[in-house]
Amino acid sequence: MTASRTAVSLVLSAALAVSVDARAQAPSAKGGGDAGLTGPEIVARYVATQEVDSEIAYVKMTVSEPGAAPRENRFLTVYRKRADGRRDYLLRMVRPADVAGVSVLVSEDRDGAIEQYVYLPASGKARRLTGQARSTSLLGSSFSYEDLIREIPSMYGYERLADTDLRSRACYQVRAVEKPGGGSAYAYRDLVIAKDTFDLMRVDFFDKSSRKLVKTLTAYDYRSAEVKGVTRRPRNAVMQAVGKERWSDFTVVEGRVGEKLPEDLFTPRRVETWTDWEVEEFIFRFGITVATP
Amino acid sequence: MWRLPLFGFEHRFLVLAGAALLTAASWFALPGLRLDLSSDAVVAPGSPLHVVEQRIEDRFGRDEGAAVYAEDPALFTAERLAALRDIHDALSRLPFVERVEGLFGTPDLRDEDGAIVLGAPLAVIPAGPEALAARRGAILANPLLVGSSISADGQAVLLRVVFVAAGDAGATIDDGARHAAIERSLDPARQRFAHLFQLGGPATRATMLDRLKSDQRLILPATVVLLFVLLAIGLRSALLGLFPILNGALATIWGLAAMALLGVPVNLLNASLPVLVIVVGGMEDVRLTHEFRTCLRRHGFERLALFETTERVGLATLLNSVSTVIGFAATAASDLPVLRDFGTAAAIALALRVACTVFVLPAEFALSLGVLRAPAATAEHREERVSKRIAERVVGRLAPHVRLVVVALAILCGVGAAAAMLVPRDNDLLGFLGESDPFVQQVRRVESRLAGAEIINVEVDAAPGEFGRADALARLDGLTAALRALPGVDAAWSLSDVVARVHQELRAGDPGAGSLPATDRDVAQILLFADSRQIAPFVTPDRASARILVRTSIHDAVRLEELASSIGDRIDSGRFGRYVYAVGGRTLTVAGATDAITRGQVLSLGSVALILFGIVSIMFLSLRCGVVALLVNLAAVMMMFVLMGSFRVPLNIGTCMVASVTLGLVIDDTLHLLVRYNRALRVCRDESAGIKAALAEELGPMMAGAGALAGGFAMLGFSEFVPVRQFGLLSAAVIVIAVLTESVLSPVLFANTRIITLWDLLGLSLRRTLQEKSPLFVGLSRWQAKRLVLASDAARFRAGETIVRAGDPGSTMYVILEGDVEIVRRDRGEAHVVSRLGAGDVFGEVAFIAGVPRTANAVAAGDVWALVMSRESLESLRRFSPYLAAQLLLNLSTILSRRMQPADLPARPV
């Protein structure tokens, strides 16, 4: 796996830690922005703002399509950075009941190699996902499996574009272009990052074949009280497909940061055997309420 | 009426300058013309099928777009696949393209060595022959791809190009630009494949545009040359032959400008408008030129010749122009935009053509008086003799057998009506190009390798969530399989195929797994996991409606409707659940437009026939005239149906116009013949002689006009479009048939009919003596008096001539217009003048009323001119003008009662 992403990690509370490369390049944050920052430096600062060792979030996913009432799902995401530098995150559907148990597991080695597994109770076992262009939509949303993977600065070249304003905030614009040999479905992404806080405000995704804008992710509501901890993540992110009345809204219902997690949680076997009851108990243990959508 | 052409004649330079100015202004409006070659033009908006089609589109997305077909025996090589991917990428980058579906772009998942591979089947081209062969095998094992994206032998692939939605950036690019851009994307790889071409909407329309241009390049000049030659020969003057063509060109430019201003688009039918305007409109110019020249040659006075021309053929020309415009305008009442636009454009252009005839032609006369005055050639005299001989024979031989002719006519109409029922119907946009067209051949090639190009959508509706349930999905699967098994169906896919595919790949290696998930929960998970772009074309987000996509190679409208009916039967069988359903899609909407075509045919033919019947009946003040004129011309139309039924010429957007258009055209001959007959009757005393004279005069122009018309229409037979070809050839055939029936049937049927025209009625100057002095005209209005006069015959008697003879049977009554008549009785062998009658007096009334023999002789005392009223005329008045007849009978009673009084004894009835 050579692709790396930033978008969903904003809300899925998974890939939040700063990579070694990013840390190495990150200048000190002084706030208010710096006109002399390069593209890689801006991204490194953004990644650094989200560093955390573990995180749990209970997320509401709303998918809206033309001609139908919005569909609502709820899922649990769990992230962990291991002592050896590997990172794992798990997404597990909780509601509605008929799709409860559908899970996606992502593990990132220290060298950036990614392993993804998907588990459907209907199939009986967790199956490894392969394929360079993981553009398949993620659980019926406008996100793709590729969007699950966090931003790994070593995989991209970053080019600073003209600064811009977004929602009355001065922002940097950085174009992330995959380095040769990558298998991303995107030709490039344009990241809009707030100058004062290095919050990721918006990402525009450009298709690899057509080089056209295909969707836009917009992040809102940073430093929400619902997300307890020291990170600066948005509570809400909306992915809007271009030219279609189709969007997906991920909203963190509640989150916890820095909690201690079971060691065996991030294995395909555990994903298969983790019962719905155990999941709800796990969530409850962190004081998060599982509301019925 | 003659003031308008007189204006053109006297102000020739002003009129020609005005025409030139208008033409120049029109020229600048021409760039505003827009083209409409879309399939929207051949569907009836708002029809039930169109509503279904739009609803399915709204729910599941549009099918229309473009496609790129590539075929090669060695397709699955790295080099060719890379070339295909380059094409895919180039197409994807086009500004009007939203996405490109197929092996490089359609999301898919497959089991590979225990792992699930996400992404399009050829998102990454495998390296090495073995890996390529393995990938090829995996692709050919995918039922969602075989038939839609790749042929079963893996040698042909189809890339479907989906355009951005209307309103989005790039959507405004026109078809031509789209077609050209796609062609450019293919250019670098053309040598790498045995076949590489594009299909779909832009390619179809670009091909049609190309064929339209080809038509214009060939047919228009050829028609102009042919018509010029025919007219020059017919009129025996190149200059005079040029006028109708020049006027046609003017009207065409004006008409096209009017189309641009009114937003009427050019389509595959009204692209033949220049030909129609030049051919159809030119015929009136020919008649007027012929008439004007004849009058001018006779006396040499140009204004008088113009006046006479207007008097003689002006009304018929005007009425014929009106009927022709109505013939085309009736087409504008169609539900189909292509016919509506054609009818509108043709009606406007032909109306403008009439303006040319009224104003420009007299101006042209004024500038070519030298040519017009040239004496008649010998050939013209020979033609006149031949015409007279034919008229003599036709009327002489057939007129006595009028009943037989009527029966034959009735049989012909009956056979034609029966044949009309057998005429097949057709409305296939691609079929308009004909099977031999290279583009159609390409489409047929694709259909032979992949599934048929025609798409039928089956929408099945149920409660929300229904198609997220395992049992409903199983039923849908059964229904899809049943539809797949129908004759004529190449392939069918539904949600069950997508779910089965995902389910099977997820459970690869598990032989116990069925093709479809067994529980609702499993279905929900698979629907959640499957890519939404794979699901969306087959089920609505609320899972309440599912779509089964059926592909067929059937293009024939009737067979498509039969297939749709079979699909309905399968659903109605109840074996797959009870659902509300609809069968639709662009293919069926276009096929279903044949109903609109049939309706339009009936409506336009009916309305034109009614209008023509009305025109003739009113113009000649006779329902009988109207019926006969209509029957004679309908006979030609009925023959058209016989031809269509015999040669299996379908009723389509072209042929559906033939009946109303040709009826509007051929009635011209009837009107001219009747007008001439009416005029001849003023000279000839018997109808037989009158109709012979009229036919002899009219036969030449009729044949010449029909020849030019048929020739002009036949030129459309060279069109690249099947409906236009059929329209042209069929119209030519109907015109030839019509002129033959007209020249044979009309003289026979009218030979026993004395006709008067409304024109006569309006123009008649009544003698004051009649209204003031004649007891027969007491109490009659001026209009009624004219009607009574025109229902009678006028007769002249020489001095001493016995008008009625005592003892003879008699059914006529006389009103003296001029001169005196003596009533003479014989008493013991001696003749006694018992009365002398003058202008306004009536005689013969007793025999007229009572049907008894004449009681006395009536002898002309000098030259006498008298009205002769027959009992049949009275009968006719009684039936159609009851108030007039009642007053007439009252007057007759008064006359008779006065005769009975002693004071009047000398004036005994005769």
C-alpha cells in the first residue's frame, strides 16, 4: 500500500499521530501563520497539531442522495499508536442493527506500508483488501477506502499555492501530489489549512484519470467539547461529490483521547469475534452513550 | 384581387429591390438557425412512455451518452490495454465528461488469492502474459461486465462516456464539439486496433449532420437543375423557367430566416425544405406564367393579360396555395417535435412563397415581356391538339359509364382503407440512416459482439426497504432471469446481479454460499459494502424501486412493443411477486411515438380532407362538387396506402406526411379544372362540351405540373435518410397517380354537373328588370335572387323560334331577360296569339309545377334571352335553400292564381 490520505482521518480519529518525517520537518508553531513556510512545512505543522497516542470516537454518518431521505449510521472508531511506531485503527458499524459488525481495520507499518481488512458478518471472515486504487466507496458514503488512510508526508510532494480566505479565516493552500509509483486514485489534492491554528479547513480531490475536481471535504467545529482531549480535530466533516446532490456528513457524537486500549483489538481475528454486545460494553466503558439513530 | 399582382407589375423595381433587401436581411439571420437531430425530436413529450422514461432517469440516472468501441483479436496485450487506458484517461479529461465507465473506470471488487481487490478491473494493467491472462479470465467470469463492457471472447470492449449533467460546467458544449473531441481522443490509438470508433448520441447526431450536409450538396443542386430543365422545356423559355426557381430560392431564404427568428430548428425533415419550396411553390408560378403568356399572345395588352390571368386562375391559385399551406400546417399539429417543426417551417416558407408569386412574379413578367410575347411554337399547338383529342376520348368513352366509375372509385377507396390497416409502423432514429449506412454497420457490429444497443428499463415499485430484503431480492433475481430468457433479449441485469457478485466474491472458496445472501441482515451488509456507484443504477436509496436493465438488438417499433408486452406478461404472471411496475426507456418512448405518428396521420389527413371539402363545396356552392373532388383526390391517397401495404413501406415520420401534403398539392388540379369548367360552361351550352374544353385546356398544365412535382419529389429519393427517401418517392408516386385519376375521373364525374362558383355569385350583375318587374323575384333579397339566377341556365332564342310546343312534356320554366315572347294557341287549325310577354314575365310555369303537357306554343317574337329553370334546380333549392324555395313557390302560386282571374284570361298558362 503506497497511498496515504488525510481526509477521513480528521473525523475518524484514527491517523492522528505525526509521522517521523513530518516531525522532522515541522517548524515551531508560533501562531498567526508564517509567510515563509513551504508546502511541506505547512503540512507538517498541520499533522503535528493532531498528534495523539490513542483515540476513541462514536461517529454519526449521514449520507444524503437525491430523491431519498438522508440515511443515518453510527459507528465506532478506535485509533492506537504502538510503541514501535505502527499505527492501527478500526472502524466498526454499530447502528442500524442489521449492519452492526461491519468493520474496516487499517494497520500501518513503520515504513508506511498499509494493510486493510474488511469484515462483514455476512461473509463470515475478515478479508484483506488489496488493489492500488481503492476508490471504492466506503460503506455507502462519498468517502473511499483510500480516504481512510492518514496523511503521510513522505509519500507526497507538497507545493504551496496562493493563500486564500475561507470562512473569514486566512488560509494556506497546499497541493499534495503523489510521488511517482504511487497508486492513488487521485491526481492531487488541494489542502486548505488555517494560518493561525493549522486546522485543515478543506480538501479538494482531483481524479487521477480526468484530473478534474471530484469531491470536496469541508471540516467544521474544531475543539469541540464533545471531543475530550488535547487534539485539535474537527467535530464535523462533510464530503460533497462534485456535480451531484450527494454528500456524506461525519459528525463525532462523543470522543475520548489518550485512553488505554486492549492490546488484541486490532487483529483480523478479533474483528471477527468481537460481538455486538462486547462492542457496546466497550463504548459504555468510556462513558460514551450509544444512542439509537 | 388583381390589384396585388398589378402592384408588383407596375412597381417592378421597387418590388425587386424590396425582395433583395429582405433577402439580405434574412441572410444575416441565418446564423441564428439551430439544429435539432436529437432523439427528443422523435418522441412525444408528455406521453405516458415519456413520463415513465423521465421518472426512471430521475431515479436511476440517464442512459444516454457516448461510447467507444475497440476490437482486436489480440486485445489483451499490455500494449493495447495501455492504449485503451490512455483513451480512457483522455476521455475522462474532456470538460463535458463526468466519468468513463468500463474496465478502467467502473468500480468493482473481486476475490484474488484470498484477498478482496478493490477498484476497476483494469485500474492497474497486470505485467506479464500470465498475469494478463489471469486478469482476462477474471473479467470474463464477471457477469456484470460480459456483454456490457467486454465481449464474451475478450476481443472487444466498450467504454461508456457519461456526460456532465445539464447546468454543470462543460454541459453547454454542442454535439459537434463533443463528437470531435472524442474523435481526437481516439486518434493516437487508431492503428492499434482492428476496429476503434465511437457510438452514442453525439456520434449518431454527427453522422446525421454529415448525411444532411451530403443531402444538401447533392439533392438541392440536382433538384434545381432538374426543375429548371423541366420548366424551361415546359415553358419553352430558359428565362421563364428560371423565375420559379429564383422565387423559390427567395422564399427559402426568407423561410429559413423566419425559422431562426421563431426558434424553429432544422431537423432531418425540414432540411429538405429548400427542395420542397422550390418544387411545390414553383407550380403556381408555372400556371400563372402559362396563363399570362396565353392572354398576352392573344391581344398583346399586358395589363389586360394580368387582369385576365387573375380572373381566370387567381382564385384557384390562391385557394390552392391556401390548401397547400394547410396541408403542411396540419403536420404541425403532431405531437412529435420533428413533425411539428417541419409543419411549421414548411407552412411559413410556403406562405412566403405565395407572397413571391403575388408580388415578385408580376415584377418578373414586367421585365420579360419580350419573351412572353414571343409567338407560340409549333410544338405548343401540337400539344393543344393532343390534349383536345385525349379530352374527347376520356369524356366521350367514360362519361356514359359514370355509375361504373363511381363503383370503381368506391372499391378503390375501400381497398386503400383496408391496405392502410396493414401498413407497418416504424420510428427508429438509427434506422432512419438505413442498414447499409457505415455508421449503422458499426452499431450492428457492436451489437453482434456485445449486448444490443437498445435499452429497455423495467421499474418495479414496492414499499420502502423492500429490495433490501432477501426474499424480494430472490424474486427480483428470478424475474431478471425470466426476462433474460425472453426471445430478443440479449442481456438483463438488476440489483440481484450486483448483490450476488459481491456476495460470491466475499465468500470465495465457500462452496456452501448461494449466489444471493440468505438473510435480510446479510443483504443490508452487502448493500452497505458494495460501491454505491454499482448500486445506484439498480435501486433507489430507499430500496423501494428497483430497475431491471434489459438490452436488446431489436429496433423495429412493433417488435419492441411486443417485447415490452412480453415483459409485462412475465411480471403479471405473479411468479415473481406482485409489484407495481413500468416498462420504459428512450428506446420504447421512441418506438411508442409511432402511435403519435398514426394519430397525426389520421388527424392531418382528416383535417386536410375536411378543409378541402369545405373549400370546394363553398367555392362551387355544391356539396356534390366537394364530395366528388375529395373522392377523386382521396383515390390517389388510397392508392398510396395500397403501395405502402404492398411494398411494406412503414408509416414513419416521413411517410406519415405524404397523404396530407400530396392531398394539399393535387387538389390544385381539381380547382383549376373546375374553374375552367365553370368558365367553359358560360360558352358551351352542354356540360359534356364544357368539361371537354376544360380538360383540353387543363391537361397540359396538369401533366407539366405533375411531372415537375413528381420529379422534384423523386429527387428526395437520393436522400441519405430513409424517411426522407420514402417521403419523396411516395409523394412522387401519389402525384403521378393523382394526376392520372384527376384527368380521368374528374371529367367523368363532373360531366353531368353544372357548376357555378361563389365568384360568379359575387360578381353577377343582376338586371334591374328581374328584381323590379318579374313576379317570380318578388320578396327575394339580392343574394337570393342571384342564387336563383345561378341555379338556372341562360338560353338565347332566335326570332321565330318555338321555345315550347303545345302537347310536349315539360319540366322547365322560363323568365324572359330580354325580348318578347308570344303565346300562341291553335283553334280549329288557326294560330292565335293569346298573349305577348316581355322582360321579367314568366311562362311554362304550369308544366313546371304540375308536370302536365304544354298547353300552348311560346314563340320568340324577336331575339330572346331567357332564364331556364329546371325542376331539378327547384328541388336542389328546396333542399339547400329552403327559405328561397318557399318564397319562390309562393311567388309561383301568386302567378298561377293571377292567371286564373278573368282579367288575365288572355294570358293563359302554357
